[in-house]
Amino acid sequence: MRYSHRFFLYAPVAALVVLAAAVALYWSVSVQAFARKLDAMNGAEVAPGVTLHFKSDSLSGFPFRVDAVLKNLRLDVAGPHGQASWQTEKFALHMLDYSAATLVFEAAGQQQLSWHDAAGKAQALSFLPGLLRASVHSRGGRFERFDIELVAARLADFAIARGGFHLRRDPKSDAFDLVATATDLHLISSVPSALGDVIPRFRLDARLAPGGPWDALFAGGGDWRSAAKNWQAHQGGLSVDHLEIAWGKADAKGAGLLMLDGARRPYGEIKLAVTGYQALADEAARRHLVKGPQQSLIAGVMAEADAAPPRDPGAPLPVTLAFKDGLAYVNSTPAGFLKPLY
């Protein structure tokens, strides 16, 4: 055999070996660098007011991914009334070792949330999800999109078949597009709701503007309280383009604009069109609800349905939910008190 023939026989094999070795070396260097970064983050402030803790970690994903599994992860977030925390038994992070533009997170096992309310009282809840997954996408180091999905979770007061939250930077304006959804939400209470204990469908499409005050927060270099204060100072608002909720025999659709007042309470209004309101009127009569101050928005809507003049049962009932000076109104009827959002 001539040497030229041997070259063409062994050269491709040698090239593959060299390529495999280069990939293995690159992956090893990437994982070691990421491991050092994780060790530095453990117990440290990873963003202003946010501290990360975990007990152990393992890394895998060769050859093209970096997969990190963290056990007993806890995030502590400083709040205006005290510390808030999220703890999960298992937490996984996935990313391509040659690009960190998209990060995928998964949480498994018991989830525990704790926080302090406006009075400084400690609050907590825990749940076990069938699936809890999130992803973050950035471009050129700038936040572009965040998605979170929750499947088959049961909490103390309700169970949900599927829920989602999506936040996307609007490429054409200084705003973020926001979508929140929930399906088959089952209320768990010893006191039956006037509309039943199942909410088959909920959807919110809205725009959060302006978006600029949140940039430092999403880049990991700003405190969320400062971002919220800056957003308020720039006349920040949540423009509700479409709100839809199906509850029992009633279905409501609407739109509006919500902001925060000086005490960080909701301010603004949402105009709804409620169909199936005759069922609300019948329930109002059964429960002896009358027009006047109510204890909740639902009771207020039922009272409006009861007081509405006769109309085609298929025609929608117009209802305005208004929020002002710490009070919630159904049309002009007070329907409850408002607490600061944070």
C-alpha cells in the first residue's frame, strides 16, 4: 500500500479523534468554570437583595450541554416587610455549553414559599407540582423573554391543572407583553363559592409599560423594589388588553388599565361584559344578597345582576370594576378593601 493511500485511510479517523478530544476539552473547561461560579454563588448575593443557598450539586450534559442539579435550593429575597423565600427539594438548570442565551430551569419535589405581609406577619404555603419549568432567553446580554409553566399542582386553597406566565420584551416599543393563563382551577374551601368551585378558564393579555425601569433588574444588577419605585415614578401601568374568566355558568370578558397609587394599591378600572348573568341573579336571590355595600367583587357583581333590568338572557351585563383610594367598586357600589401589592 502506498503512503498516499494510508493518508486517506487514517486522516479522517485522526481528524475525528482530534475533534472529539477538542469537544471533550472544551466541555470540561466550560463545566469547571461553571462549577467555580456555582461555588462562588452559594450563600452569596447573586443580585441586589437576592441570596442563593443550596446543599449539593452535580454537573453533567456532555458533550453539548451543561446540566446542573442542585439539592435543597433556597432563594431569599429582601422585601419591604421582611424576607421572602422560595425553597425546592431539587432544582435543575440546563444550557448549551457554547451559548448561554437560553437557560431552562426545572424544579421538583416539595415547593415552599414564605413571606411577610404588610403587617409583618409571616405567611407560608407549600405545594407539590407535577411539573414546574421555566426558561429565560437573552440576546446580547439583554433580557428578551421569560416563561414559566406549572402542571398538576395542589395548594391549601386550590388545585390547578395547568398554569402559565409569559413575559416578552416588545421589540417595537418600550414595554413588555404579559400573558397569564390557568385551566381547570379547583377551589378548595369549606365554604362553597357562590359561582361553584371550578374555574375552567382564565386568561390575561396585558402590556407592562414603560419597560426601561425594569432593565437593571432583569440584567441582575438592580433591586426589584427600586425598579418598582422607578416604574411608578415614570407613570407605569398595566394595560389589560384582554381579560377572560369562565366561572361556573358565568363568563366575563373585558379590558382596562391598572396602576399603583402612592400606597402601592391598585388604581384604575376594568370594564367587563358578563354573560350568563341570570345564574348570578338567581344565586343572589337564593343568598338574599341585595344592592348595597358588599364584601367582595363577586358579591358586588351578583348584586348588580340582581338589580339589572330585564333583558335578553344572552345579552351581556356591563360591569365596571374600579379601584381607587384603597377601595374596590362594582360600578359605583363599594365591594371591598385593597391592600398594598408589596
